[in-house]
Amino acid sequence: MSAVFKNNAPLVYSTEGGRICSSCSQPMAQCTCRQKPLPAQGDGFLRVKRETKGRRGKTVTLISGMSLSTENLHRLASDLKKQFGAGGSVKDGTILIQGDHCHTLTNILEKWGYKVKQAEKIT
């Protein structure tokens, strides 16, 4: 399925499989070359910290050190965002929740059975 058209442009869409990855020429649903692996896990503790640096003064709570799959990480982030009524996202294996929720996040994660440490805030 690696058809090349004029000007050596690779195939980007197929009616059979939808969008095509330009690197591996596979349908995007089957592409694994663009998925970033989760960072290596350390000592088994989750790190919860508050950060404002590089965010125009807006506060964000970060949760790092999770050894979950990307799908489960997104699911956990969604549950936490609903719990706080806040926005957020998942980037490079780290959950970001908008606002300062360090103390309550630590309590919730400990109730759910995780070992949690509060890291220093980064301002």
C-alpha cells in the first residue's frame, strides 16, 4: 500500500483505510510509529506538584510517575477532571489538571490505592 504519485508525494488517504501515516504507510488506526512510549517509571510513587512556570501565571497541577497505558491514563485524567470540574490533558505520560488541587488530589489518589508524594511547586 505504498503508492507514490507525481512529485514523489506519498499516499495520505485511502478510501479503504482512511488517513495514511506518511512514515510507515499504514492506516492511522494501525500506525505505531507516531505513538510515544511512556517514560520509564521510577520508584513506584506518583508525584503531584503545582506548576505556574511558562503558563502565563495560570496554575496547573501535574501528576507524574503513572505506569498506565495511554488509554487508561486518559480515562483516569477524565475521571479526575470531572471530580474537580476543571480542564486538563495528558502529555508525555503526565496528567495536567487546571488549578491548584495538590492536597485534594493527593488524598483522592491515596484513597484509590496509589502511593503519592507531593513534589515541590515550580513557580
